[in-house]
Amino acid sequence: MPSTWTDSFPDNFQWSNATLVCKACALRRGGAREIERICERLRARGRRTRSVVAEWCAEAERNEKLADAAANEAATRARDHYLRAANINYAGERFVPLEKEN
């Protein structure tokens, strides 16, 4: 079954639900398209934990750099990028599996 905007990972309810929640949070300030691009890359690479962490961290760092660069020029644009970076970091945490307890 192919993915949809509301079901990004058809065979993984937890990831699809986390993605949808994060996209909903991102709608107000942007970032939903960025989240979808991350999901596309994850589907292409497979869902290995290192891939997950790398993809979410890289996108959040990209937005943090954009925010830092915009901070001196346009406070509103910087704020929007910081909010996107925060939302992307928040989203990424939902994809890292919990350590198994002994």
C-alpha cells in the first residue's frame, strides 16, 4: 500500500501517527512539507535507527542555521525557522525506538 499524507508509513502505525501529529503542529508555522520530505527519504533508505536520527537531526540543523542567519535581518523569519527546527526535533524523537529494559 502506498503512503498518503495521513498514513506516511502504512505498515507502522506508531510512525504514521507520530508523523501526522507533527505535521498538524507544523501547519501553523510551516514545516509540514519538510516533514514529508524526511519521511520520503526514510522510506527510500529503510527504517534503520541511524537513518532516522540522521534525517531528523540534519533537517533540524538546517533550519537552525537558517534561523541564525535570519536573526539579524528579520526576526519574524528567524522565529519561524527556530519553530520549524523545534518541531522537527520534537518529531524526530517520536521515531527513535525505546531501549529494551532488562
